[in-house]
Amino acid sequence: MATASNKVPPQLSNFKSYNDWVRLVRIWTRFTDLDEAKQGPALVMSLSGKALEAILELEDADISAKNGVKSIINKLDTLYKKDELHEKFQDLENFESFKRSSDTSIQQFIVDFDQRYNKVKRHQTTISNDLLGFKLLKTTKLTHHNTSS
């Protein structure tokens, strides 16, 4: 029997990255037991604000079609999808400017550092292990006092 959780698509408002949301919606379409013709309407019901306004411009038949989710994503792409070069630049900038604040633990900083680096790697950008290790150490903002025993 189906559970309610596999019928509810991810909400766009819960994600900082539109591309991450699209990816999760695609995973949800393979996971849910909702009929393809009901996936579009379910996705619409999870939207709000500008996204919902844009989708309401589509015909009901397009939303409820077997490819309704694809139609919805295509429509939202016009609002939210950034061109690849802009996204790559933004991810590189977020990685390059990232530094540990004094109230962030080393463990949390490493998690955040890895997340930013993984976004850079998605663009087929590589950094040597030596340079990556150097950047990690430098951006932790540890002083000689922090590293002494």
C-alpha cells in the first residue's frame, strides 16, 4: 500500500538550488506510485508564489498529461534555470570565497567545504589534491595557537 510520503513531491521553497529541486522531482517521479497523469497535479499542489503563478498559465490538460511534470519543469526553467556558465561562475565564487567563521566548528566547516567543492566538481572543474588540501587548511583560519599541543 502506498504511503502519503511517496505521493508528496519535494517543495521548491525548501531548496536553495533550483537544479537540486529538479533533480529531486525527477527522483520522486521514479519513486512515487502516483499515476503519471496525477504527478503533474501533485507537483502543482506543492508550489507557491511566482512558481505557482507561472504554472497556472499552463492548460489543465497539459498539467494532467502523462508528461505533465516535464511541462511544469520546462515552464519553471524559464523562471529559475541559470545558464551553465553563470552557474559555474557562481559555484566557483562560493567555493573560492568560503572561509570558516569563528563560531563554526571544524567538523561543520569541513562538511560545508566539501559541499561547495562537490558543486564545483559537477562542472568538471578539478583541483589537485595538494591545492585542495592547502585551501582547506588556509580557509579554516586556524592560528599557530590553535594547532599547538
